[in-house]
Amino acid sequence: MRVIIKDNADIVSQWAANYVAYKINAYKPTPSKPFVLGLPTGSTPLGMYAELIKLYQAKKVSFENVVTFNMDEYIGLEPTHPQSYHYFMQENFFKHVNLKPENIHLLNGMTRDFAKECSEYEREMRKLGGVNLFIGGVGEDGHIAFNEPFSSLTSRTRIKTLTESTIKANSRFFDNDISKVPTMALTVGVGTIMDAREVMILVTGKKKAEALKHGIEGAVSHVWTISELQRHPHGIIVCDKDATEKLEKSTVEYFLDIERNKF
Ligand code: GLP
């Protein structure tokens, strides 16, 4: 696993966006060989999206032959609901770049047939040859996408009940009213994310320090689903100094040393 430690969240966003652009460009995607990108929502990736839009405007990257799959979506929110992940993606990224609408995939949280929606999502990914790069954030309890603690580490796309801790953390987007936060979501599984050729998780702020510690220094465990990244052949964590607060000093020194002068 690579761990890239940057001074602050802005530099994390810049690094992540540059890395995504670099990977897309290096792949030289075409209509018949698109670059398949897995995308997260949440406050952490907002800066990365803003930087990617800048890179697109500066003609440093094009999304013409990029296909996206979002990680998750709340159940019961219309795509036009300001807190739906459909709306989030549209406003913060999709409408600013040249992604083709037919290349954008998000789980439909309004579907009546959850099982079908989830299996078709997985099938669509497979049909495209799998995901090249899956980007994620992490919850305070170590969850990736909506794979709450004790999710199977081999889980696939499915319906999940959200924990009280996640509902509380996400209530800040729902007028701090817990009763407005959906209690269930559709989410890609830990196994779905780990099938990607590369997985990059962004971790910023002191609130994520515990999750980062378990993700990097803890044992691989379904208690902290981020820890499964340790078993991925190309896992990258990009974090800020605040998030490293609970890591051993020697861990931080090791990664700062080994990552110096690397992209
Ligand atoms: C939600 C999302 C996750 C995200 C997490 C952290 O639970 N389903 O994908 O990583 O929130 O969000 P934030 O970046 O706002 O802390």
C-alpha cells in the first residue's frame, strides 16, 4: 500500500486530481477502450472535483472516453433531491466536464427492485472490463462507500442499513436533523471496490485519524472495512497531516521517506 501524506486537504485534492488526470492520459482511452473510473461523494472529494474541473478547462484532461460508476446512493431520494448523490455529482462535477451522459452510472435509490438494480450495476462494470481506478473517501468508523463495520470484505453491490454513527455524521447535510437522513442505501461492496485495478482512498481531517490508524496499522478486519485495502496490490491512501495524528511516528516517517520525490 502507498500512503501519500500531504500538509493539508488542499494539497491532497490537487495531488489526487493530478493523479486521476495522469492515469486517464496514460491509458489513452478510446470509445472502444474507455477508462473506467469509480467515484465517491462526501465532503472529502469536493476539492478533488474542483481541481479536476480546472484541469479539464486547462485542456490537461478530457473525460470524453471515460465511464464512471458512483459508489453509492441513498434509498428514497429522488435524483433532484439536493442531498441525493445524483444531485451532488451533477452539481459538483458532471455538469462541468465533457462526460457523456450515457457513460455515467449511479445506483437508482428509487428503484423497486433493489436486487436487480445491484446485479445489473455489477454486470455493467464487468462488461466494460472492470474498473481502472476506484476513488473513495472513508467514514469516521472506517467504512468505504456505505460498507459499514462488519460488512463482508467480499461483499458486492447491495442494499445496506446505515449505522447510527453514519446517520449522525451525514445529518450535517440534512439541516442537522437525523430524522431527515435516509436509513438505507445502495452501495458497491468491499469486494466490488477491491476488484478495481487500482484503489485510491482520500482521508483528511482529525476526525478520520482513528479510521486511518486502523486502515494502515490495524489488522485486516471487517470492523474497519478500509483495512481491506492492505490486501489490494495497488492501494493508495492520500491523506493530510491532521488525519495521521494517531499513527505511530515511525509509520509517518516511513511513508514520508519512501514517497519523497515520487508522483
Ligand atoms: C458517506 C459516503 C462515503 C464517504 C463518507 C465520508 O458515508 N457514503 O462514501 O466516504 O460519507 O464522507 P465525508 O468525506 O463527507 O467525511
